[in-house]
Amino acid sequence: MTKPTLAFIGAGTLGTALAEACMVAGYRVLSIHSHRFEDAARLANALPQAEAVSNPNEVTNADLTFLTVPDDVIATVCESIAWPASSSVVHCSGALSLDVLNSAAQTGAATGSLHPLQTFAPGAEHAARLSDITYALEASGNELHDTLEELVETLGGRPQWIASADKPLYHASAAMASNYLVALLGDASRLWESFGFSRDSGLQSLLPLVRGTIDNLQGVGFPDALTGPIARGDVDTVRIHLDALTTSQPDIVASYAAMGKQTVMLGLEKGTLSEDAARTMCELLDAAVNPEGKS
Ligand SMILES: NC(=O)c1ccc[n+]([C@@H]2O[C@H](COP(=O)([O-])OP(=O)(O)OC[C@H]3O[C@@H](n4cnc5c(N)ncnc54)[C@H](OP(=O)(O)O)[C@@H]3O)[C@@H](O)[C@H]2O)c1
């Protein structure tokens, strides 16, 4: 299949990474538009043959345009452009359906979405992170379906077709796995401040443990990757944790208890936690959040 020519609207974190990765994979990026012209110019300078354009309507000479703008403005940006029927317009949101591209569909353009299941924080080099990952895809027609699948495979990714109706749960899963992990480690690292270390030194000490845990998950999966006091049924250790948290960091008790109850379920599934110990753990965890037992 001939590779389509590409354009990007939004020269931010993902737009920059995706445009650079597509260029390395042999795709030709013709034009880039962004909120600030200097961002489009910076990205265009890194891509041979690409041109920064100040008017978004100038991107429509490309076969396929990626709208790599924040989710909240995808529909508005799409509406601001007179799409030829020969265009393909693709957004990169994990949560939104193709409805946000209705204005392009109404002119006969093909519409799609391509969401790399990966995290890209601003200010780092990310093009390499686009290979060996899952991409959630949607397309309004067969031709764009095949084009997106080939693009993902050329980038070294794994295409996964996810229906619009399933995208909220798909994206909630991604947010829990990535954003909540950061929040969880924020709390875990903050505990180090209670015994005289900085949050950052706590994080540096915890990161090898996190990597070991991820290796266990990759190696043996659920539920065997679970270790620790809840899986072992060490009720007294959990009691000691809760007493210390309640005294030193009471604002962390609720998340410790909520995740503790999820951990009890995995411990039961693993078979190393008895029903009796599980019940006692759940009572302890509930009592820590709701000491007066109010319903
Ligand atoms: N970052 C990730 O980890 C990640 C992962 C997967 C998917 N995504 C998806 O990728 C898309 C972009 O996210 P991002 O993280 O790359 O955001 P970002 O870093 O904020 O980049 C968005 C870019 O779009 C520009 N922009 C904003 N409004 C615009 C408009 N009306 N016209 C033209 N350009 C405009 C911004 O310019 P200014 O900064 O000057 O406003 C910025 O350059 C979103 O749909 C997001 O869900 C992101």
C-alpha cells in the first residue's frame, strides 16, 4: 500500500513524538499547524520536507491529518477547517469517540482515532516510546482502517480495534494504570517525609521495588505477582500499618484502605490468604476509615 502523506495540527508532546516517529518510519509529513507558529516551525525544522503553516486550512493538501490538540478543542479545531472529501482526519484521544470529527465526516472525509497506549510527559524525547505498544484504533471506513493498521505496524506497534462505546472504560483503565500509579507513588514517597527523608529520596528508594513488581506482573501475571502482608495473611502487620498511618499521615488512610480491600481480593484469588484472615483484614481496613462504624 502507498504510504499516505501526513499533516499535524498541534505540535505539542504527542504531535512532536508521532510526527518524528512517522518520519523515521518512512512517512512524509507535509505540513504542521499549531497554536503558536514557533512550535509548528520547530517541529517542521526537524522533519525534511515539512512546512509550518499559520492557517489550519493549509494542512488539507495531506492525505491524512492528525489532530494532536488537547481533547477539549478537537471538535472546534475540526470544525474550523473545510475538509475535502478526499481527506482522512484522525484524533488521538483515548476517551473520545469519532463524533467529535462529525464536521469532517459531513463533508465526506474519512474519520478515525489512533490512541497510543503510552505516556508522554512534556519536554522529553519520546519518538522511541511509540514502538512495541498497543494502539487503540477506530475508523469510519475500510480504507482508513487499513491505512491506520499499516501505520501502527510500521511504527512497531500493536493495533487494537476498540469500539466507541468501550473507549471510556478503555481510557479509565489507562488512567488508572498510569496516572494513579503516579498518585500512589506520590503518597508512598511522601511517607518517607514522616521519618526524616525527602519525598524524592523516598521515590528513588521505591523505584527498584516498583520495577521488580512490574517484572513480576510481566513474568507471572495475576494473582501470583502479589506478595506482601495481605497476601500472606499477616493481620498484625496490616494493623501496625494502619495505626502508624492514622497517627502520622491520616489523609493517606483512605487510599491505603481502599487499595487494601482490592489486595484482599487478589490474595483470596492467589489462595494464600484464608477466608478468616481476609474477613479480619477487611474489618480492620473498614474500621480505619470509619472508626465509629457509621453506615
Ligand atoms: N501526552 C500523552 O501522554 C498522550 C498519550 C496518548 C494520547 N494523547 C492525546 O494526544 C492529544 C494531544 O495531547 P498532548 O499531551 O500532546 O497535548 P499538548 O502537549 O498540550 O499539545 C497540544 C498542542 O496543541 C496545541 N493547540 C492547542 N489548541 C490548539 C488549537 N486550537 N489549534 C492548534 N493547536 C492547538 C497546543 O499549543 P499551546 O501549547 O500553545 O496551547 C500544543 O502545541 C490529546 O488528544 C491527548 O489525549 C496524549
